[in-house]
Amino acid sequence: MAVGRTSFVIKTVNLAAVVLPLVGVVVACILLWGWGFSWVHLGLLLGMYLVTGLGITIGYHRLFTHRAFQTNNVMKSILAICGSMAVEGPVLKWVADHRRHHQHSDHEEDPHSPHLHGHGFVGFFQGLWHAHVGWVFKPDAAGLYRYVGDLKKDPIIRAMHKLFPLWVLLGLLIPAVLGGLLTLSWSGVLLGFIWGGLVRVGLVHHITWSVNSVCHLWGSKNFRSDDESRNNAIVGILAFGEGWHNNHHAFPTSARHGLAWWQVDVSYILIKGMEMVGLAYNVRVPSQESIQQKRIA
């Protein structure tokens, strides 16, 4: 099914829908400073956002979904646990959904395209809701796990998948315990759970889902791809490089999504750091020749 162009007004509404909740969190932090929010809670919020967000981008996405690099079993387990603590689903299901997205991007059977729900404002909002969060509540597609036949053979991945509820609990307990220890109070436990746990989960979800919605509506398209994937700088920064989405769809097995020097890609920087110390190998990036061949003139 072909997709049409989305109007400037609709894309602006979409971008505002993503940015305003983030602004709301910042305003809440400022207003609550000293009354339920402090440097401790900010550290827990940002620290857990970093750990679990990178668990998704480096682990779930670039390692497990696209095999963009390889690593040892210890790092594989750590990345799977960190990704699981983001509470976006167990690893095999997450990977299966994302591989299905790439196979059918912005066409029928894409699990979270914003473009397949009609035209005008009604169709736009239906598509936005579906792409951003609505798709999560849909039943799994028949035969979904056929997309992860390779990973199902890996005993470590199978174990990480089965232990998903434990990792979710761990991701909520860590900031709660740290909050209590750093403040020596039960209120610190509660506030650590709220800011480093619940609020952090909401932020990670919102930014991850923005790749599905914003990055298929708003941004630049520098490479040829059979979909509406876009490079979006805001999501690129907030999602540790995932927002360079057109680059990614043009070169899905690349460990590097930010292909220009100015396209900040924190996930790739860390992968390169892992490679330098021997924790990552067979790191895949497209050649300059292939980049030029796919570039839109």
C-alpha cells in the first residue's frame, strides 16, 4: 500500500506531541526541586535512562536484531538485561517485532507504521496513536517468532527472554535501593522508585516509540529506501543515535546510524569504545562507495 505525503501542519502537531511531554517532565522537575526532587533523584533518573536506553539501542536493536557487531557472552547477557529493564518486552518478542517492521516498513503488516490509517486529521491521529503506542496493545501476529529463529538457538538469549519479569523487577528495585542508601530514608526509597523507576520507564518508552512515529513523519530523507523513514535530529540525540532513521533503513545492518560527522550517535561511539577494548568485534559499517550509491542527489 503506497503512502502519501503528510502535511506540514500534521507533522508539526506530531512533533509537538513528542516534545511537549518531555518539556512537562522538565518543568515538573524544576517545580518539585527540593520538594520531592533533588540531585539524587536527577542522577537516578538520568542514570537509569542511560543504562536502559542503551540496553535497547546497543543491545536489543543493533546487536540482537541486526547483528551489527558481535560480543562475548558476558556482554551479551548484560546488554539483554539492560534492555529488558526498559520494560519494552522480552528480547525475542522485541526483536521479532522490529525485524517484521523492517521487512514490511510502511506497508501492510508493518506493526507500527503511522501511514496506513487513512488521510486527514482523523487518519493522522489514528496513525500517530497506533505508531506511538497503540500497536503495543495489538495481539501478536501469527508466526511472529519465525523472525527470530536464529536467536532461539542461543541458550543465553532464551534464558534472558524467560527471565524478563525478573529483569523488570530489578530495574525498578535498583533506583529504589540506591535512593534509600543515598538519602538514608524510606522516602528516598519511594522517590528513587518513582523517578529512577516509573518516570524513567515512561521516558524511555516515549523516546523509543518516537522512532516509530516521528521518524516516519518528520525529518530529512538522505538515502533511498522503500518507506517513509526520516532522519530527525531531536530523536537522534534523545535516543542515542536511533533518530537517524533513514540512514538506518538504508543500511540496516550498520552499527553506525549517524553517518555524517555532525549526526551524533552515542550508541555507535560506545560500540567503538567496546571494540577498542576488545568487547566488540566484527563491527559493521557501510563503505563510502555504498553510501554514495544510495544517497539521494
